[in-house]
Amino acid sequence: MFLSINGLAKSFGTNEVLKNIDVEVEKGEVLSIIGPSGSGKTTLLRCINALEHPDKGIFTFQDGFNLNFDNKISKQEILRLRRKSGMVFQSYNLFPHKTAFENVIEGPLIVQKRKKAEVKQLAENLLEKVGLKDKMNLYPYQLSGGQQQRVGIARALAMEPELMLFDEPTSALDPELIGEVLTVIRDLAKEDWTMVFVTHEIQFAGEVSDKVLFMDGGYIVEQGSPEEVLKSPKEKRTQQFLQRILNPS
Amino acid sequence: MFHLNNMLYTISANMEGWELFVNSLLPMISGAIKYTIPLTLISFVLGLLVALLTAMMRLSKSALIQAPAVIYVSAIRGTPLLVQLFIIFYGLPSLGLTIDPFPSAIIAFTLNVGAYASEIIRASILSISKGQWEAAFTIGMTKTTALKRIILPQAARVSVPPLSNSFISLVKDTSLASLILVAELFRKAQEIAARTYDFLLLYIEAALIYWVICFILSLAQTALEKRFDRYVAK
Ligand SMILES: Nc1ncnc2c1ncn2[C@@H]1O[C@H](COP(=O)(O)OP(=O)(O)OP(=O)(O)O)[C@@H](O)[C@H]1O
Ligand SMILES: [Mg+2]
């Protein structure tokens, strides 16, 4: 098991957003999370990346690193948790004052303090992989949404994290730009990256995932293989959600 | 006869006026170069450092760190600059602390710029979206690194126009230093006018020199804004 999360809870004021949930992620696995708006999907990803501070929960990693949020957590531990994973945002959040290339090298060069020549090579390879080598000297405002999101993916990959988190990476995109981003993610899935992927693209989730997890109201209602959860869901709430999203009327 | 006399008088007066104008140019420009410009530059640079520190303190979560910054900004903004200058130069000696005119002026203007610019810097930091902080955090940056590499460079762009305004105001405000005996541009004008009684001419001349300096600065502002705008959609 690459990562097990046990008893994760998070509230905003009196709003209990995650209610004691357990999640397990295998090494090299693609885990998709689906669920209605407000069910806590983003909050779960943000807890894994330490952008939110859980109220409760135990994170255990394969390499023995573990954090129990019942205890006081140091800044170092937060940083260590965060550096395990890379995050791709719904709204890209590229650095607007840096070119595509500069966005990608920023982490390895400034945070990891790797050698300039090495980082340059890495960034060029990554931008090539996401199909943007010819655009590497453009600023974000000069790129389409799909291109910006691909730079966002390359920026996260450049840190060589053990786990990649995607929060609805295509939902801010025009329909004709979704494909190019999904292609990149599909390639990563094939390369055995460990990924947690929040999405409304049910068909795509079925295609690339090893495991699908359905969340509603701060609970994990159902999880299993894509066939189990997407084709023959056991829970009524899952059935209703899929009904609504697959046959919008 | 009367007409001719009058005309001759006017011409000779104009000639004298022109001569006075040209002769005063050198002392006034030298006052500008020796005092007005250094006073402006030094106070502005030091003021920006004070402003950055003050802005950081105001953005801190701790009320204990915020409080001195809030009081400082409020006191400077709530009192006239001229009064602040007089307190430092004429007031402090009674506490046994005598400071020369030029350093007194530097202190007063630095404190002044520090207070006003801290509000500009704080507002421009707050104008950068939360997503930028988070993107910086997800690539492993600490708060300090994120501020230095991601937030401040973007905040700088936002704050160029208001900070340029402060800078140009400062150039003009340095004329107040004439009242604590700093031999800057306007004091030179006053000294010459006291001898020649040609107040209108000399004060207009001083005004023109300030105008030229500020005009050059506004060109620099435009160039700076252009440079920062390279990464935003037109
Ligand atoms: N910073 C915050 N402060 C207060 N409430 C928040 C905050 N972030 C999220 N919430 C609340 O937590 C709940 C879950 O939000 P979350 O963003 O995790 O949902 P989601 O499943 O990602 O929804 P969507 O599909 O719309 O993205 C919502 O009720 C939301 O209003
Ligand atoms: Mg969400």
C-alpha cells in the first residue's frame, strides 16, 4: 500500500466536510473520485497535499513516513507530506509572470536546488511529453486553457512526486480542449504513475482507473473497480448520481 | 516720449529678468543635484524597505506584531509632514538629540514614504489570488520563498503606478526641507529672491525645474509599466 489514510475528518466551522473517511492508494494505481458538488472531493485532495489541515486522521506511507493529526504536527512534517504529492488545479494556477518553461523549472531549480543544466533538460523533456516544446517560451496568457493545463501538469511532474493529484483538471476547459489534456493523463496512467483523480468525466474515469471511489456528503459511499462502481453500483446514491450525470435531461 | 521710455524700460527689465533667470539656473540645479535628488532617492529606497517590513507586519497573524505597524502608519498618515519635520529637526534637540538638516529630512521622508507605501504594498500583496500561494506551496515552497519568488514579483507590477505617484509626490514634498535649512532647490530660489525681490520669476523657475524632474520620472514610470506588462494580455 503506497498510502493509507484512516479516520480522516475535516470541518469548516460547523460544516463537517469529511466524516471519518478511510482511503487506500496502491503504488502505480489510478484512483478516481467522483461525486456530487460539495461532497468533499477537493477537500480530500487538499488534505493529502496539506493545503488543508485535517482535524483528525492518520496518514501512513509505504516508506514508513506517517502523520497522526491527533498530535501536533511540525512545519517540517507538513512540508514533507506536501512534497510527496504534486497537484494539478482546476483553474491551472500557472505563475503568470513566468514563461511555460520557467513555470516548469521553478520547483526543481529553486525548491530542490538541482543543477541548472539538469533541470533545463528535465523541463524540455516534460514540455515535449505534454506536447508543448514549441510553446515553452510563451507566457500563460499566450496559451489556450488546454495548453495552460498541460503546463500545469508538467510543472507538477517536474518535482518528481510519488503521487499526482488532479482536481477536475478539465472542468474549466472548452469541450474541444478537454481531449488534449485527457490524452496527457492517459499517458501518465500507462506509465504507472500513482494518481488520484477527481473528475466528472465518468467515461474517462472508467477507462483509465484501477479503482473508483464515490463520495457523497463527506462519506465514501462506495468504492471498487470501475466495472463495479460505474456499471453496477450497489448503493442507491451512486445509482442516482450516475443516472443524473450520464443522462442529463 | 513717455511711450518710448516705458518700452525701453520694459525691454531692459526683460533683459535683466532673462539674465537673472539664466544666472539662477545653475545654483538651483546644483541645489537639485546636491540635495533634492539625493534626498528623494535615499528616502524612497529606505522608505520602501520600511514599507515592506511594515506591510509584512500588518499581514502577520499575530496581533502583537501587527499593532506597532498599525500605530506607526496611523500616526504618520494622521499628522502633517511639515510637523513631523519640525519635531525631528527643531524638537528633538531639547531631548539632547541634535540632527543635521539633511539627515533630519532623510528620517522624516523615509518614515513618511514607509507609512504610505506600506499600504500600497499590502494592498497589492492581497490582490494576488490565493491560487498563486497554493500553486507555490504545491511545488514545495515555504511561505518566504513563495512570497519572494511568486507573490512579490506580481505585487510589484500592481504597485508600480501608485508607488510612482508616491515617488513623484516625494520629489515635490522635499521642498518642505527648505524650512529646516536644507539647501535644496526651493531654498536656493528663496535665497536668490530675498536678494533680488524677483519672487514671481524665481518661484516660476523653481516650479519649472520641479516639473522637468517629474516629467522625466513619469517617462520612467511608463517604461517600467511597459516592462512589467510583458506578461499580461493586452
Ligand atoms: N475554505 C473553505 N472554507 C469554508 N468552507 C469550505 C472551504 N472549502 C470548502 N468548503 C466547503 O466544504 C464543502 C466541500 O467542498 P469541496 O470543495 O471539497 O467539494 P467538492 O466535492 O470538491 O465539490 P465540487 O464538485 O463542486 O468541486 C462545501 O460545502 C464547501 O462549501
Ligand atoms: Mg471540487
